[in-house]
Amino acid sequence: DAKTTQPPSMDCAEGRAANLPCNHSTISGNEYVYWYRQIHSQGPQYIIHGLKNNETNEMASLIITEDRKSSTLILPHATLRDTAVYYCIVRAQGGSEKLVFGKGTKLTVNP
Amino acid sequence: GAVVSQHPSRVICKSGTSVKIECRSLDFQATTMFWYRQFPKKSLMLMATSNEGSKATYEQGVEKDKFLINHASLTLSTLTVTSAHPEDSSFYICSASQGGRLISPLHFGNGTRLTVT
């Protein structure tokens, strides 16, 4: 079963920041937080992952709370092409490599 | 970055026939590959884990005799849907792990849309 909880849907205006929350209150010390997104009829695309420090790459920023029980994915300047389902997944280092997907958040970027 | 290629992207077959789907890691060796299926407006459901040179591990409720998985090399895994029926119509997606780097992200293929008539 997925170990994360996300809102089913969110809307964002084009050009604005999109902040997608994720709760993972049962996360273990060796589990990383991964974010993927899936654009309609395509395979999931890796976005970013982190353990406890905030992370940033060319696609997004990941903010993890100090207690690691929740995180936020930030798309700084959302575009129409960012409309997708965003999945927050916890995955252990040293354990099974498989990713268990929850229901994700359907982000709609509006013009 | 790492690329996973899946073929075919779409396939239509008649009920009772078998369909083979290929998943290739193009620029890395994948010791482990994963197969998922996804129904419309649903999330991805893991079907099985495929390890090179050994038998696949199936998730609970997935029929191993119906969904045959072969991982004969470090760059290729195949999923064969045997005696397909309309209820097997779905979106099948593979992912691959570079192995040995357990915090590295998994890379996904672009999926195969199977329609059984």
C-alpha cells in the first residue's frame, strides 16, 4: 500500500508557482521521498527525490519538513505542459527497489 | 539521462491470442525491471519484479501463467500476455533500475496500450 497522502486535485495559474503537498507521516529513517509525474498516456517521469534536506533541480524544488512527515513539491513557474498527475512516493534505501504508487494529485495549469 | 524504451506503443489483438511487450534499457544495464498496469483514471499497479537471469516475482493476485515475464539479458525484459481477453485491455508500463545504486530513480518506458477485441 502507498504510504503517502496527497490531495486528489489542484489548480494553478500559468506562470505562478505550483505547490503540491504530500503527507508521509509513517516514513522511516532510511526512506527517501520521490516525486514522479505522469502526463496523459505516457510513462511516469522522474522529477526529484530527497532524504531530509531540501533539494532543487532544473525541474522543481523539494521541501521536506524537519520531522520528515510531509513534503512539498514546488514548480516555480508552472506552464500548461506541467498539467499532469503528480505522485509522491517513499522508497527505502537498501530495501525493495519497487515503487508503490498512490493516487497522486491531478494538477491542472490554467491559462 | 537513462532511457527506457518500450515496444510496441499500441497493440490490438483478438481474444485468445498472445501479445509480447518488450522493455529495453538503452544506455544502462538493468539488473531489475518492473512491470505495471494501469486502468483508465487509476494509478499504476505493480504486477511483477523481473531480475535478470532468475524467475520474476509476482505481486499478489497477478497470475504468473497468464503474464509471462522473461528477463534474459541486462537490457531486455519481455511481458507476454497469454490468451488475452478483453479484461486484459490496459496500459502496461515497464521501469528499469540500474542496480547497485538503490537511491537512484527508476526510469520508465512510455507504456504499451493493449486493446483486446
